[in-house]
Amino acid sequence: MIGKLQTLETWQHGYIIANGIRLHYVTQGEGELMLMLHGFPEFWYSWRQQIPEFAKDHKVVAIDLRGYNDSDKPSDPKAYRMEELIKDVAEVIRGLGYDRCTL
């Protein structure tokens, strides 16, 4: 239990504007970017056990995709098309100062 509490303290929460919406993320570590994308109907927390391990040699960023948890939730169903989700991810990568990442 104490190990998990210590791990939680090293996570940093943040927000980034990507594709016109505000996305919440959690990050830990330094190095090459590793981006973690959750499935349906989860959010960044589904990666909580993997983040500390990969953060040993990567900058790990686990985002809340649009419509989930602390990220913006557009009301138009068209905002959830695959093209928009792909744009979100591409702009997160660039917005964090990288041109590529490990997914």
C-alpha cells in the first residue's frame, strides 16, 4: 500500500489544448514519449500499474480521450469520429514537443 501511495505522489496531472478541446493527462518520467490511450469506457487510471514501470526510461503520458473523465466532452456526436480522435492524438504529441511516440 505504501508503494502505491508513493507512486501516486510522483504523477503530475495536466491539461493540453489539442484539436480545439482541452484534454486531461497524467505524466511521469523523462525520456522518449510513450503515450497511453485507454479503451472504452475507461480513462487514464486504467494505466496506473504500468505507468511507474515504463516511466523508468520514458516520459509516460496517459491521456483522458475526449468525452472521458476530466477532458472536454463535446455535445456533437460528429466530434467523436475517428478522424477527430486521430487529430487529438497527433496534436497531443506535437503539443508536448515531440514528433513521434511509442503507443
